[in-house]
Amino acid sequence: MSEAPAVTTTKEECWVPNILAFACNWCSYAGADLAGVSRLQYPPTVKILRVMCSSRVEPSFILKALKDGADGVLIAGCHIGDCHYIDGNKNAEIRINNTKKALEKLGLDKRLRLEWISASEGLRFSEVIKEFTDEIKKLGQNPVKEVKVNE
Amino acid sequence: MRRVSKTSPRSSIYNANVYGLDTKDIWTCLTCGLCPIGCPQQVDFLSFIREERAGKEPLEVAHLGVFTEFAELSSKLDGVKPEKSDSKYGYFPGCVDQLGLFLHDVKTDFGEITTSSLKLLDKLGIKPQIMNMKCCGHDVLWQGKKDVFDRLKKLNLKYIKESGIDTLITSCAECYRTFSKDYDMGIKVVHTSELLDKLGLKINADVTYHDSCRLGRHMGLYDAPRKALTANGVTVKEMEHSKENALCCGVSNFMNCNEQTKALRIARMNEAEATGAKTLITTCSKCLAHFNCLKNEKDAVKKYDMDVVDLTVYLARKLDENVKKEGPALDSSKMENI
């Protein structure tokens, strides 16, 4: 048994972003699936959560994710006009943009992103993840502080 | 304990203190403060509810707790430094921005409260510095999240100390209550309604005034908002229940939004309608949100032909109208002379 030599890197260097993605069942989740089937490479920084529609994502979900230490939150839905529920993504757009404005006050607005990805855009999905990961890497870690539970 | 109703304050105290039960009642309470008014023994029921709630999980928080999450998120972030200013007055807008953004379907411009207040303060010759603080923590405190409240309080107190103000002005009844009673800052806290009686407007209109629980029963400020209206020529038509007996708007600190609270809102709006006035004035941004929510409901049970506006917004609108009318007003005085 030979143990791997301990790599002496600083905390900053070994840090990888932790992104939460809400993907709509009908388009973006299928798009992510296509990216997988087509063996398109994208960084393993994203955790995908399937929701039935992008408008299912409440502002409180986003705030909770950021509060609990997610470095970025991505909401992906169908293109405008393609929504399975007719106008769900229009509602989502209003909601997410409002949440973004609220987050501006806290300086976290760049950590939230809304993208339209259809089921045939596997390539686009991988590109969005790459781009968002780079952006979050530039921004650095989520500034929320750890709070002791029994404070 | 059979003789008391389900929502009796007595049963919740009895169950919690005598039986040690974790009762639902402590979460259904609206903390409007109507029970202590009627209590012959002067039991401090509000403090009981607050202490009992501390550290426990709420049964239900309206709007999926988006305001609570926002407060918690901001409590974990560093605050900003105050901008350099010589003004001894500080104006805190409260969370009107978030209210407007997260309650966009209520169709109310909450930001107008801030602009109106500043306009009126400017008219009175007060140029305050805008306090870019965190949430005052009122909601989280009453939802039992004492730790979050303490973090917010620490950040806010630091900000206030650095800004060097000696009077904090706020136009929100809840902020006023929290800064006055739960902060111990040693500086003066003023609600905008206490300053507005010197505006010198001449408004000829009938309105009715809703006493918000935080400003009224919690802080005992009944006459200041009325004076702010009557001193400017407005006739205040009192509702059936007013001042210390005023009915609650139904939802305090974003805890309950259900059939019962809706019934309370309808009861209050009916009372307001019965006065015959076409405008309902409030001093709390949450009362404003809840009445307007009822008014703008899609399948409303009853249509209310009534404006629900904040005191500062109402006065600022009238001030603007006066400025526009100044020309014709002079003409009419000339007519009288002739």
C-alpha cells in the first residue's frame, strides 16, 4: 500500500465551484441527457435537479441554496413559446429576474443565471455549464459565512 | 379546559406551561396584541408567544418563507459601510424593495413609500442619510429564529454606530417597533407619521385609517398618524373598531395565510367600506400588501371600490397635486376678491 503523496495546495487552488442547476423536465433535462449520450464534456461542478417546469423554482429555493453555500444557481427551461405548460417559462423569467434584482443588494446577483436550453441542444447545455463554471471561478467562493448550529 | 375555544390564549399558555405540550396555538397566534388589551390581569401574552417560539420550527410560513430566507441569507453576509454624511438623521426604508420584487402579483408599488417619505421629509427640511442596513429582523424574531435576529442586530448596530446618526426615521411600523423595543440603541427612533403634521397641506377628502398592530397596540402610537391627516385638512372617518380595539389585517410577520386570516382581512375591509370613505390609509407595508392582495385577487368574492395606500404615499401624492394646482388656486382666490 503506497499512499499518494500529500499534495500541498492551498484551499483556494483545490476549490471547485458547486453549482446547483434546476432543469425543466421537458427541455433542459432532456438536453442534459443528450449531452451525456453524445459524450460531450463539461465540468463536474454541477448538480442537476429535475423540476417539472422552470416556473416551479420558487425564489425561496434559490435563496435557500445560496444560504446553504451553493456557489451558483442555474435555472434552465424551455425556450419562450416552447413551454409544455404554455407560459410557465414566462412566469419563471419574471420571477428569476425579480430575485436577481433582490440579490443585487447583497452582491450575489451574478451567481444566479437563467438559460433557455431545448431538448436538442446538448451542445449548448455543456457550453452553458462550462461558461457558468468559469464565471463562478472568477467570482470565487460564495461569501456566506458558516454559522455554528448551537450558537 | 373545555370551556375555551381552540384559539384561546389561555389554552395555549396552559398547554405549554402546565402540560409541557408543544402546542400549535403558539404558531397560529397573529401577535396582533388584542388579547393583552382585554386581559384584566394584564398578562404579557406577546412576550410569552415570543419566548415560546424561540428555537422552534414554525408550522407555516407564508410565501414559502422567501422573506425569512432572504433575511437569513443577508445575516450571513458582511454588511456594507455607511457612506460619509453629516446628517444626524437616518432614514431606513425597510424591506419595501423585496416586498415589491417577491410580491409582484400584489400590483402595489412598495418603493413609492420610500420616495414619498423622502419627498415629504425634504419638504419639512430634513435631509436624512439613507441607511443601507440589513433587514431589521422583525419577522425572524417573531418566527422564533432568535439566532438570525441576533446576527442581523449585531450588523445593524455596527452600521448605525458608524453612521453617527442620532435620530432614525422609518416609515414601516414593524421596523419602528423592532428598533424601539428590541434594539436598545440609545438613539431616537421616529416613525414618519410623527413628523408629517407640520406639512401644511390643504386636502379636502374623506379617508379612513387602519391602525396597524405594531404601531398601535405595540407602540401606543394612535394619535400621531391621525394628526398627520387632520392637520393637513383630511377628515378621518373612524371604523367600527379603531385605536386599541382595531382588528388585525390578518397576517403579521408572514406567518399565516389561510382561510381564517382571509376572513379577518375581509372583515376589516368591510368595516372600512362601511365608513363611506374611498381611501384606506395604513402605516404598515404589510397591511398594505395584504389589503391590496385581497383587492387584486383574481376570483374575488367581493369587489372593493377603495384605494389602499400608505400614509406617506397618500400625502406625497396630494403634495404633487397641490404643486400642479398652484396656478388655478391663485386664480380662484382672485375671483373671490372680485
